[in-house]
Amino acid sequence: MKYKRSDLEAMVAQLNVATGYKMDLDFAHTYGGYTLRYSDGHHIGPRVPIREMYQYLRGALDWVNMP
């Protein structure tokens, strides 16, 4: 599967709506990839490759949308 930044950004937007938080996706190639951060700049987790961030966001969305 080809992972795209636009897919990750759409998932973050869904997560923001579901949780009420303001998070954004930050990318830095030299520091190891993608990380989530709150609007005040605090990082939510470590930097990971795009594949791992995709899996993390899928799990987070599944968790917040549980019946």
C-alpha cells in the first residue's frame, strides 16, 4: 500500500473532530519522520516513519469511534 501525507492529514482531522483536541502532523526528514503535536507545540509521541504513523492513527480512530 502506498501511504500519503494527505491521508495522514485527513486522519488527524478526523481525530481532532472526534476528540475535540487541536492536533497537527509534523514532519522532519532529518529527525526521523512524522509526529503528532498539540497546537501549543508539545509532541504527543516520538517521530516515526509514515507507515507506523498510519497504523497509529488507524488505531486511535478505532479507539475513539468504539461503540
